[in-house]
Amino acid sequence: MASSWKWKWRPLSKLARNFASSALVVAEHGGGSVKNGSISAVAAAAAVLGDSSPVTLLLAGSGGSELDAAIQHASSAHPAVSQVLVARSPLLGQPLAEPWAELLVQAQKKGNYSHIFAASSSFGKDVLPRAAALLGVSPITDVTRTIDQHTYIRPIYAGNAMATVRFKGSGPCIVSIRATSFPAVPGLALTGVGHPSIVDFDASSLSSEAIGKSKWIGLASQQTERPELGAAKIVISGGRGLKSAENFELLEKLADKLGAAVGASRAAVDAGFVPNDMQIGQTGKIVAPELYIAVGISGAIQHLAGIKDSKVIVAINKDRDAPIFQVADYGLAMDLFEALPELVAKVPSKRL
């Protein structure tokens, strides 16, 4: 009896796309180095595409010694980086969405990348959607896990559900990743790739009509020796229970002893106790430290969405029924104004 065969043909375009995978990673930098979130984006790109696909890191700025230092750091930031693409222009000196989105479009037209990655930071959330609109594709945002080159998992409903999203567009797959889900640690180096090449990108033609519709006013930031909130191994956060901005000094004393970063709930920020760059939660920063200490925080679902990946959660709250105790590994039902001074007195100084 003769056997019959059925052939399943795949479109040539899809085959070509699979064999010609490459990624462009948008890099944020400051103080002469690439930020950890961008290195996490490189790690995500390498994990998605594999160790045989090139990863290009895009750096941009107005020039100067700080950009030069960032270029040197980028060349050794992660072994998956095969090329550092550098764009210099006065329009790129500040993180404004219009010129950066235009830069991404031009880089994509020249490099024809299959994927564009960035960290799901304030900068990434500002630039990627605009660039995606200009390229005519839909971005996949806040990814926490990858399945294959076009399938990703991201949280929805403040992290109460996880959605599996598949990209079916014909253009580049644009992805922003949650940095805490992709640790910024070196992965496998690309096969046959040594020191990455540094290539200048001509940004002189950034002349879109959209550029100039927004204006850089200034940057207000706190100067501190404490670790960056999103990258700290220990984070101590205060809520409305602290009652005033002055009482946050209690948290700062404990943070200085532990070498920890200081954060806050939205309620504390809205009350004016601390600036909004310290806010942790769904509408603030996402953290995943080894130790998270919540002081005077009730545990609203929006705040829990920003801390759920923490390794160990400790809660201090006098309300035994506070929702924070339902997710905490350790809880102390005690008045924080009694607990904090005792902790500060008994905890030995230790810098991590």
C-alpha cells in the first residue's frame, strides 16, 4: 500500500526572518555608564534570539566625556553585545521622546533589525510607543518572561493576571522588559564574537516636524550615596503611617546601616512626604530586592504589584489586619515609632 505525504509549506518571509534575527537595544546611560535596566534588556534580547544572533546597543547623546565613558562601559557591559551604535546630536542630549523615536526609526531603516528592546523605565515607556507608531507596529510592553522570538508574557490587572501575547506584525518586534525579571548579569557570549565594534551613526538628519514640540525644562534629583532604588539588594519603604516627611529620617538611618535604598508608597508621595521618584508600585518603580522592608504601608494592590518579585518581604505595621501581612514572609505587628528606633539601635552597620 502506497503511503501518502503531506507537505506543509512555510512562507519564505517567515523563514528569512527566523534566520536573520538581530536586536537593537536602546541604552539609557548616566554618570558615564549604561544603566542596569538597559543591560537587563540586552540579557533579554540574548535570551530571546540565542547566542548566534547579533545584539546592537544604541547609545546617544550630545557628546562629551560622559558619553565617551558610557561608550567604553557599553563595550564591556554584557558579552552578548556585538556592536555599539553611537549617535551624537544636540537634539539627543536629553531624554525627549520625539528625537529619540525618530532616531530609532532611522536606525531600524538602516539596520533592519528583527527586534527592538528597551527597559520598561520612564524613558522606555515614553520612547518605544512613539517609535512603534512611526514604524506601524504594536509594541509589547512590560514583559516579564519570554517564550520564543514572538511570544511573551506580561502582567495585567496590576499583576493579578498574566497575559500571553504573540507578535504577528511584519515589522520589527518592539519589546519593553521589566528589568527585575531579567537580572543584569553576564550571559553566554556570542559565538566567535570578541570585543564589540563601535560604530558612529549619522544623526544629522533628525529633522522631523514633531521634534521641537516638547521642551526640556530641567532635572530635579536627589544626590545620595545610597544605591539606586531599582537595583538595590535591600529596599526600605515607608507609607502614610510615618505621618510626616521628618519621620522618614528614621527610615534613612536604618537604610544607612543596611546599605539600603529608600522608597515610598503612593500614599506617602501624594501626602508630600517624599518626592515621586521614590514611589514604588504599579504607577511607580518596580523593585525586586533580596530584602524588602515595608514600614507603615497597608499593602494596597497597586503597591504590591511593584514588590511581588522581592525575595523576602518584611512588614512592620500596628494593624494586624493590614493586607501587607498576607504577602509578607515576616511580619511585626507593632507601632513603627517603637520598632524603628529599636531596630536602628540594634542593627549593626553593614554596607552591601
